[in-house]
Amino acid sequence: MNVTLLKALLALVPTGLLFSGSVVLISRGKTVWSFLQLIGAACLVIVALTHLFEALDMFPWMHWGVEDSLGHYLDLSSAVLGLALFPTGYLLHALATQHA
């Protein structure tokens, strides 16, 4: 089995769990913080999916794994947004819940 494919499939498990938990959280109460978590988790799922698409050679016009390509910038921007929005939403949700 392709190592990149295995890594992508393993990355989909925790990101899928984060996304599912964020959906449950936003369904219980629609707040800005839970929305930030949901968007951040979705971005992290996109990162895992880009690596899956790279391993399976899907959408070759995206030039996965090549610098200065559309696939590279999709992966990079999703990773940055996911790593910024999810923890921010989690922290602010936890602080808002603690004070309530």
C-alpha cells in the first residue's frame, strides 16, 4: 500500500471526529465560537482530503505535491486556517461556557 495513502486515511479519522464533534456542538447551540470550530475542523478535513487525492492521483490538473500549484496552496491555506480557527473557537467556547 502507498505510504501517502495510508497517512491520508489515518489523518481522516481524527479530523473526521473533530468535524463530527463540531457539528454536534453547533447543533446544540449556535454560537460564533462553535461556528469557528466547525470551519476550522472542515479546513483540517480538507487537508486530509488533499493528501488522499494526491495519493490516489485524483484531479491531476491540481498538480498535488508540486510547489506553486493550486493543490499546494489549497493544502497550505486550509492547514493554516484549520490550525488557527479550531483552537481559537475551542478556547473561546470553553471560556464562554465556564463563565456561564
